[in-house]
Amino acid sequence: MPLLYTIGYYTVGTAMRRGWAPKVEGLENVPATGGAIVAGNHLSVADELILGSVIPRHIAFWAKAEYFTGAGLKGWFSRSVMTGIGAIRVERAGGRAALSAFDGAIPVLKSGDLVAIYPEGTRSPDGRLYRGRTGVARLALAAGVPIIPVGFIGTDKLQPIGHRIPRFERGTATVKFGKPIEVEGRGNDSTSLRQITDEVMTAIQEMTGQEYVPRYAPMLRVGTPQAE
């Protein structure tokens, strides 16, 4: 675990666990070692804070390229933090530039770290669960790692869209971890990718009880890269 991430886990993470007291179920489904993708529904910016605070392992999160390229003291500080926590750089230009983030995630996974992905590609605009994009399956197959479904409940109440700081409400959020979905030996054709992705979304829906919408969510902002 990178030093800066370790410091954050034992400071900010501890404050989140004790202050917000999220309920955690199925943490035993997250392996103690080895690469894996943690794939969850996305209700709030607080999802990442909760996820990072309850998993005692390094998670590589995605961060827009601007955080790595800024100038001056502010740029140096941002770049140092992103590098220090082991973030994966995402180009917002789309196309091949965006897919380079997946290329950057593969060695992270193969080295034994966790990578967090939101298959919906953006935060849910209304609390419902939308169709998953197949990037999660492509990445799992390319890196040869399992996918761990994650279900967030209540994080949209903890930090609604448009709120910059989470509300202080103990026990509002719940995070559930499902059994790993293995992809070894499965095909990478479009039908197989869709099947794997739908399995992930079904597992998430079963944990959260969200209404499922069989179409892609409207993009509220640039989310994690999701190759379709």
C-alpha cells in the first residue's frame, strides 16, 4: 500500500469508519491478496470515501488527467497526491485517449492491487440502477482477475448530487460485497462481455434492491472510463 494512501486510510479512513459508521456486509468476499476489480453502483461522490475506508487494502481509483498536469505549486501538490495514492490517470478526451486508462489499470491489477470501477459510467441521476457498460468485463479478462460486486445504499443521502461535503449522519450508509465473479476461461466476444457485465449488475441489484433500468444512465459528468 502506498505510503500516502496508508496515511489516509488510518486518518481519514478511521474518521469515516468511526464518525459515519457505515454498515458493512460481506467484506470476507474481498480477497486479502491478489488483483481484483471492485465494481459497484454509483450514487454519490461519497461512494469512494466509504469504499476506501472499509477495505484494508490499497484501491487504485481513477483521476482525471488534469490532476497530474497542473502548473505551479497547486499543480505540484495535486500531482504529488495523485501519484502518492496510486491513482490511475484518465484522459477526458474520449476514444483511444480514454482507453489508455484501461491500459494503465492492467499492470495495477496484475501486480496484485484492487481497482474500483462503476459500470454505470456515471452517478445515478435518480437512485435507480442503470445498464452496465462492458468495460468492467473487458478489463477483468485482460488482467485475468475476478470482479467483486459492490452495492452502496444510502450514500446519496449522505452526500447528494451537488453537495461538496458529506453530511454527518451516523449509520446512514451501507456497503455490501458480493461473491467474486470469475472470468477465467470465458470469451471476450461481445455476447460474453455483455453476459459477464449483466451478471455483475444483477448481483449489485440483488444487494441494493434498486429498481433496474435496462438502458444507459445519462452522463452527469465524466465518470470512470467504460469501453462498450
